[in-house]
Amino acid sequence: MANSPQSKKRARQSEARYAVNKARRSRIRTYLRKVEEALASGDQAAAATALAAAQPEMARGVTKGVLHKNTVARKMSRLSSRVKALATA
């Protein structure tokens, strides 16, 4: 347990930051789920709009330190290629 005032403050800050980061991760996952659902339905237009909405959220996750840059780049690339493949199919 935190004893000094500094360690108590750090514990409070850590809890607050954890809550914010958890909310950000949840928000990003929601956007990703919407893209996945649009892909599963086979609707290319809906998938493209869902991906366009998800990309800024994912990029914001990188700038806020919630997700790693390469992870987001990989996810964006794979999702965009799946949406593009849906258009040609």
C-alpha cells in the first residue's frame, strides 16, 4: 500500500489513467467490431464507411499511447485489403 504522499498521488494517477486507457481501448474495439460486422455481411459500402470511421480512432490510440504504432498499421492494412477484396469479389 502507498504510504508517502507522492506514492499515494501516483496510485491515484495510475487508476485514472487506467480508466481512460480502458475506455479508449473499448472504443477502438467497438469501431473494429463494426468493420468486422460490415465485412461479414458482405456490404462493401458499409465496410468502407466503417473503416473510414475506425482509422482515425485507431490512429488516436497510437498518439495517446494505448496501442503500438505497428499494431495499428498492421490492422489498418489488413482491414483495408479485406474491404478492397470485397469490392472486387
